[in-house]
Amino acid sequence: MRVLIAPDEFAGTLSAVQAAEAIAAGWRRQAPHDELDLAPMADGGAGFVEVLHAALGGELAAVTVSGPHGAPVPAVVLRVGETAYVESAQAAGLHLVSGPVGTASSRGVGELVLDAVRSGATTVVVGLGGSGTNDGGAGVLSALGAVADGDLDGGPAALASVTTVDLTAARSRLEGVTLVAASDVENPLTGLFGTTKTFGPQKGIAEDRVAEVDGWLESFAAATDRRTSLEKGAGAGGGIGYALLALGGTRAPGIGLVADAVSLAARAGRADLVVTGEGAFDFSSRAGKVPYGVASIASEALRPCIALAGQVLVGAREMRALGIESAYSLVELVGEERAMCAPAEALADLAARVARTWSR
């Protein structure tokens, strides 16, 4: 049997590469004669650069950039020909926000883009998932040369005093460079479906502060480029998408970009079964997440798709709406403690158990 293994990261425990290897190890234990094809995936969040490097090759350049609260953090830029790939989560990820999100800046993401441009890249693709900042991309604009009558690097709280923003210098630095925001998030920057209302609480913004923070971003957008703030994807990455769009960038689906890079459709067509997975499989997985993207491609190839996840939080009806035949929970099999303490071993055990059902 030919099995395509295409998981996302299991956030906080396993990278996508590690998850694919763990699933393969368990599957081989139960079905040693099956032919396994490993295709670790990402949707623009954590692991975006690692997965693309594994698929495309290229050169990794280590850089040091500003973290959300100004402390230096390590990151990498992937160069493949004249295209550079950077990952917002490395500079502004949720795991890096150690203080109030109201003062967290996305400046480091702009520094990554600037480093890529200085290295000679003519196209810069920015993965936007996993951001812990909510500053409307003001820090990105500042790092690239934008100037204002207030502080663009102080997080969303500092934007309350900004009334004018000049993007001239930033646009000049990016002349001749194609910017691509890799994200499946379609939210605008502000409003009922904006980045603060939709994603703010999971970043630590209290419900009773959401309207205030959204108001700060409204003022910032009015001072910068109001029309662009309403575009789909402007709210991605806490507004980093807005910054890239305001500088002339375009948006591309993160999962689609990675799927093309790893030739997922062709590989799914050669498989008898497609296996995907992520840390928490819930109905939000439909919003541009890896399992939904992989399942859609498997469906187009007329191949069944199953999911292995840390937790499964949807019923059978919702599961099938996402294109998944069956989903299996790591926590239900081994318990939460073992799933967190020995995730690779636990995931391998789950894969072995699933192989008993699905391997012919």
C-alpha cells in the first residue's frame, strides 16, 4: 500500500518534519511492506521555512533580529535562486511574546524582509502564521523605513498618537522587489471580523480591551492607507499582512504555496491513502489549516484522507465536512501527560494502531 504522510507541526511538541517521521516509524512497525512518502507541510506559520527548505533545497542564512519586546532573537532566511522565504513566527511568534501584547512589535519581521532584500532577493515570501503581535504591521513598516509622527515600534498601544505615516522610503527600498504574504487568513485589519476581534483574545488581549485596541488600529489605518486595511488578508499575522499589502505586496494561500512546492497533488495521485495531522483538529482547521488543505488535494485525487491529531475536537459530521474520513486522537490513546512528555513515541504508537485499520 502506498501512503502519503503530510502533517503540519504539532504545536509545542513536534515540528512537521518530526511528526511525519514519527507517523512513519509507527506505521512501519505495523505495516513494514507499505510504501511511505513523507511530505511535511506548513501553512505559513511555524515550520514554514523548514518545510520549504526540505522540499526546495536552497541556502539558509542565519540572522539576528528584534523580538516582539526588542530583545534579539535568532532567525533564518531561505534563499532559493532569486526568491527568499522568511517566517514571521521566528521574529514575532506567540512564543516570543513575554510581556503585554499592547507593547509587542512586529519590527523583527521587517528586519527579516530587509535582510532578504539586501542579500539580492527579487521576490520575498513572508509566512504569516503563528504571530503573537497585533500592531497592524507598524513595526514592519518602521524597519523598512516608514516614518511617522509617533512611535511605530511600540506595539498597538503606541499607535494611538500616530496621525501621519509616510511610506515613501520603505517603498523606495523595495523598488523592484515582489512581496508575497503567505497566509490563508482572509480577515481585514479592523472591525467585527478584523484581526483584533478574531485573534486578539488568543494572543492575550482581554475581551474588554478588544474595542480599544481595534480603535488604535483604525487610527493607524486612517493615517496610513485606509482602503488597503479593508482588503482580504490585511488582518493576517496581527496586521503584518496589512503592512505588506500597503507596500504593494500580494497575498497567496500559504497551504497552496507549500503544496505546490512539495508537488503534493502529484504525490497524492500516486498514493492509496493520505495521512495528515496537527496538534488540535477542530472546525477552525477549515480556515486555511494544513489538514483541510491536504484533504482537499486528496479529494481532488480521489484518495481517502485521515488525520492523526493531539486532540480531536469535532464530530463525525464536521470531520467529513473538512474532507477527513476519520480522525484519531493522541490524548485519547495515551493520555495528555504522555502525549506532551513523549510526543514522538506516542504519535508513533497511534500511527501503528491506525495502520491496523487502514493498511490492506
